[in-house]
Amino acid sequence: MLFNSLSFIIFFVVVTFAYFLLPHRYRWILILAASCYFYMSFIPKFILILVTTITIDYFAGIGLEKFTGNKRKWLLATSLIANVGLLAFFKYFNFFNANLLNLANFIGWHYPIHALEIILPIGLSFHTFQSLSYTIEVYKGRQKAERHFGILAEYVLFYPQLVAGPIERPQNILPQLHAEHKFDYQRVTDGLKWMAWGMFKKVVIADRMSLLVNHVYKSPSDYSGPMLVFATLAFSIQIYCDFSGYSDIALGSAQVMGIKLMKNFSHPYFAKSVPEFWQRWHIALSTWLRDYIHIPLSRKLLTKNRESKRLKWAFSLLVTFLVSGLWHGAAWTFVIWGTLHGVYMVFTGLAINAWRNISTKFPLHFPPLLTNFLSRLLTFLLVSYAWIFFRASNITDAKYISANIFVGWHRLLADGHKIYTVLINGLAEKGISNTLVMKSSFTKIVNLLTPESPPFVLLTLFPLVIFLVIEIQQYNKDFLEKFNSWPKHLRWLSYATLIATTLIFGTAYANTSGQAFIYFQF
């Protein structure tokens, strides 16, 4: 059941109405049952995996609070092995097995273990990390063990963030699941607004960008620089609108019921450095990796030996982002993507320190507007380049795209007058598109984004402009608070415009099932 499907809209309406009609003491049963139904709408049998890990974590949590010494360590280890073990089996067995097979073939050894036909349970990486948060926090003494089995199950299974986050900490969610939440008109309507905005980003922007991205990345060797660059930049927009759109729907649907989830995105493409990007992108995962991998690993390394502090800091960062890459997918493309971001982080830290030393000795003054623009542009380009490895089907495709992004631009420049013709006339004059214009890379993009088609500017640029304007407004100030102060007729006109734009321009509404979110595969 996808968020961008008719079935989810019906599900959400029914569950929300029932939630506010039921007395507080029965609501956990409703949400737990609804969450199980939501998850089982994908592949029903995988609910058994969640039931198993929840049961283990429930008793482990109580034991961690009750016992001391080695018993606590064994209980923690049991929980970690159960959660990580299932994730490793379903997600990484075939990946490591295939690499061992290649190694064995290379050195001439016989390797008898074959690949298994395994289907990855949807959202396994997300609820595994959320479950780990619970037992680790109880072990550290920062969270009391949850005695209500149903509430703990609801913490793991809560349907708004079950399959793609945000990855929550028990300190935030468990108290809210115990609390009574009465109907509040402002809270409910604000939640619905976030849901509508998330749906717009997914259905109108992300799904339309996917038309170009999927076509080019399906066979990148058929294209040269311009198309590869346009497709990569389109993917930068697609993945942001796709994932942040999901998060907006998750936060909005939870807020309607009175549950406040953590903010998972904070306008990451406005970041002025890669470290700032990771403070704004997938915040739930980046803070999880920081708190449970980077900081503990750094402290352990520095405790053993205070020398080479900077080298150990760099090593810890690289390991953390290597884990991030593997968390996203069992493929070398994801490993390279994560490692690349680790290298970005290390070099950014070194560059900042070097710049501080230089500016102390030789004060330099640049216009803030220019430096902010250039730093944001550089960060966006670095992040977009890394997305090549994230999106490419394999290493070969990623290498081809990386090697050819600067090839063929002279042909695009030579077709400048034809591009101008397309921008002015769209695709209305089929004679032009069938003769001169079809030779240009730009026209290929136009045709991909507008199959059989209304004009390119109307179908793609108009919604994109709406998105950019609102994104900038949200970045500069609390847009929702300002929006709520608008006159009522303007707000209702905005609602109607957003809904109409979503229904008219959204590609996902070609059918009622919707197009899957990118992060569902993780």
C-alpha cells in the first residue's frame, strides 16, 4: 500500500476517523492492527520477522533493566544479533556470497555455496535501526524498558514511518504513544497540509523527473555529456522530492493523530558544504550513524592513543559513511557512493581548517552573496556527482557516466538556435520537432518528459517553479505559520491549486496503485 495510492487515502481516512472515535485506552489496538494490515499489504508473511524481533527486544529490554554485569551484555548481544542477523541474511547474503565466489574463481578455489532466492522485506533497514535504538538506549540507561508489549510493537510498526522512516528514537515516540491525543483542528489541518505538499513533491515532481532519469540510466552508453548531466541533475531533484515527499506524508499523517515525528529533511540543497548537507539530508539516519557509530568509534580510537588524532577522526568518518553506503544497498555502487561522501567530509574538514589558518594570516574579504552562491553550487554539484553511483545499475554504467559527462557538449552548443525554437514554440509545431530539433539533445529531453504530449513548459517547468518558490519560502522562514495567517479565501484557493496541479500533472495517477518510492527498496 503506497502513500501515493487511492487505497492508502481510503485507509488513512478510515483509520483516522476510527482513531478519534475510539476511547484512548483502545487506540493502541487500532493503530497496531492498522499498521500490521498496512505492512501485510505488501508481502504478508514478512510480518513474522517483525513479530520475532519485537518479541526478542521486548524481553531483552526488560532483562537489560533488571540484570547487571555480563547478563546485560549477553542480552544486548542477543538483541543485536537477532536484528542485525536478519538484516544481514536478507539484504547482504547474496552480495557477500557473490563476491566470495568471484574471489574463489580468481584464485582457482572451488566455492560450493550458491545464491539464494531471497526477497528483501520492505523497509527492513529502517525498522532494524529503529529496533536497535530501543535496546541500545535501554542498555545505556537513557530509556526505561517498555512493559506494554503492544506499545513497543506499535513503536516498531507505526505505519506512517514503518517502511521508510524517519528512524525514531524511543525517547521521542514511546511517551507519545502512551499519551492521549485529542482532536485539534489546527494540528489536524497542518498535518493534512504537509501530506498534500508531500504528495505534490512525489507525484508531480519526482515521478515526472523519473521519466528522464529511468530512460537515460537504463542505457547510459547510448548518450553523451548533455543527456547524462541533465539526467543526473534530474535524479538529484527526483530523489529529494521522492524521499522528502514520503517524509512529509509520514510526518503529516502522524501529526493528524497527535504524534510528532522528527524532521527528516531541512532543505539540503541549500547547504554550503557537504557536512551541512548531511545535517539537512536524511537527518534520522545521519544522526543515528553519528550517535551509534561515528562518536563511539572516534572515542574508542582516541582512548587507545592520542596521537594522530586527525587521522583517526578521518578513519572514523570513512567507516561511518561506508556503513551508510552498505545500509542503502548491497552493491558496490552504494559502497562507492558512501565512501565518496566520506572523502568529501574528510577533505571539507581539512579544507576548512586550512582556510582558517590562511585567513588568519592573510585576511581576505569576499561578498557574502557570491561566496554563499558558489559554496552552495559546489556542494550541489559534488552531491549530484555522487548520485551517479547511487542511481547507476552497476559499476560499469557509473564509470561510463563519470567518464563521459564532459563529452558531446559542442553538439549541444551548435544546436543553440534549435533549442531556442523549442523553448519558444514547445512541441506545437511538429514540423520543427521532426526535422531540425530532433537532432539536439535538448529535444530528446523534451520528448522524454512530455510523451505524446502537451507542451514541455506547461507539464514540467510550471510545477517545478511552484516547488522551487515554496521551497525557498520554507527555507527563509516558517512558511506554514505565515501561510496560516493568509486570508481564508487565499488559503482555500491555494489548496485547490495544489490539489488540481497534483491530479492534472501527476504521472502516478495514471493508475490507482501509484509509483513506488525510491527508498522502499532499502
